[in-house]
Amino acid sequence: MSKAEVPIEFVRALNELGLSNASSLYGNPLTGGVSSDIWCIETEKGFVCAKRALSKLRVAADWHAPVERNLFEARWLKVALQASPACAPELLGQHPELGVLVMQYLDPIHYRLWKQELHAGNADANTANAMGQVLSKIHSYAARNSQLASEFPTDNIFFEIRLAPYLLATAERHPKLAHALEELVLQTQNNAKTLVHGDVSPKNILLGPQGPMLLDAECATWSDPAFDLAFCLNHLLLKCLWTPSSSSDFLHCFEVLAKSYLQSVDWELPTDLEARAARLLPGLLLARVDGKSPVEYVTEEHQRDHIRRIASALLIKPASHLQEIAHAWAKDLKT
């Protein structure tokens, strides 16, 4: 693949961070992100990955977000790597003025994207187990170091790029469910207990030699850990619509990940956290068809109806256990 000249903002950032001395640099833009420009850049010392937050996200809806979120992603990386070594790329630097984050480049030869693996039907329970453990380690470490909360004054950012576009935008489409969805926003805001990644999606998880690695922590905030758990589990349900032949494996991964995570919860009662995640999950499900960020592979109306039917019922009559949601989902898939 031929290389392109890197935008000047990235060159300046790498120079001022001491990561390059070149007046121009070359690399390749990386695809897949809706919230940042991301480049693989060749420097004098090798390849790095650099990203710059966009003020307007690349989605159909009119969706803006503060660019300073890049700084808090860098802070999240530092905390996560202290909590669980090798669970994220190494942070090389962050330029606050330019909003450029530079980190270790992970070669796709050695690091597979979990989303692609799941689409291919490779739903490995060991991966789900490891993901649950990594997530709980990060949450546990941060919860024990509550002074970190002051380093993430990002309530407004999290509201603007997660709670509002997912839950409140969906409430506008479903007036009869609006109260339940608005209550989920309050639940999340009122249970700020640890450092939350905010986008624990298979598209942001690489499977490397040492296990799962989390990317793209632009939504990082001090909030409810149930959000991260529900956000990740949501994707395992949705994959049943993308690769139906592996539905039973996805549902097994759902059970394994939830169990692995909840077994390690030591900062509050696991039953309390699970109940919040179980209430939140159907709201996130519905958001992926009727919020500002609909999932791209749910393309058939009967699939959307399936999501709306299950999510609506669970929003009206919430479950207390995550496995209740998985059972309801599986049962409706068979009808």
C-alpha cells in the first residue's frame, strides 16, 4: 500500500512530543472510526498510531462532541495499564493543544479485531472470560483509587457522546418508553463508582498474544461500571443477528463474560451492579436501532422489530439478572 503524507498537525505533534524530528512524515489513514482521524505513521524509530478527535462525528445524525476527550483517553490508558498490564496500547504521548494522541502501533498480523472474529463466527469462550477479567481489574483498581475521579471531570462529555445520543435520542423516538430511558440516564449518573471506558465494543478490542486489549477510550469518565458491562454484552446479543449460525456460541460468551466479570467485583455487591446492568442493557439494545448510532449490520426490518420487541418488554418490566435477558433474546430469536 502506498503511503500518504501525514497532515501537518500530526507532524507537529510528533515533533513537539519528541517522537520525531522530521519536517514531513508518511503513513496510512486507518479506517473504521467515526469519532477521530487515525493514522499509522512511520517515524525514524518505527511505526506509531496517532489519532485526533473530530468535533463532528462521521454519522448520519448531527452529532458533535468536545475534542478535549482525547486528553482523557490518554489518562485512561495510563490507569488501565497500571491496573492490568498489556490490556491496552502503550501511551507514547498526548498533545493537549492539537488534540493528538500517540500510542504504540499494533500490527494486525499479531492483533486480531474481536469484531471480525465474531462476524466470522469465532465466538471463543476463553476470550469472553478474559475480557470479563480485564474489565473488572480496571474497574476494581480505579475504585480502590478514588482520587482518580478528579482527573476525569468528563461528565458533560460522557453525557454528550453516550447518554444523550444513545438513551435520550431513543426516548424521543419512543415516547411511551421515555420515562424508563430517562431513568437509566439518572441511574448511570447516580452510581459513579469507578473509571469507565464507555465504549467497550468488539470493534475496540484486539486479541493479542497476551489477551484482549482495549482501544478508543474517548468516552472515559468516572461513572457507573454497569455501563461498560452492559455495553459489551449488548454487542454479543446483536452479533446473533449478524452471524445467526453462531447465535448459541454468542449467547454462551454472553454468559461467560458476565460471570467472569461479576465474580471479580469487589468494590460493591455484585448483585447490585448486575441489576443495574440488566436494567440498562435493553435501553442500549434499543439505542442501536433508534438512537443516533444505529449498528450498521442490522439492516432488515424484522431484525429491528426483534430488538424493539425484546427491549421494550424489558424496559417496561426490568430484569434483575443478565441471564434473564439472554433467555428472552434467545427465545424470541426462535419464534
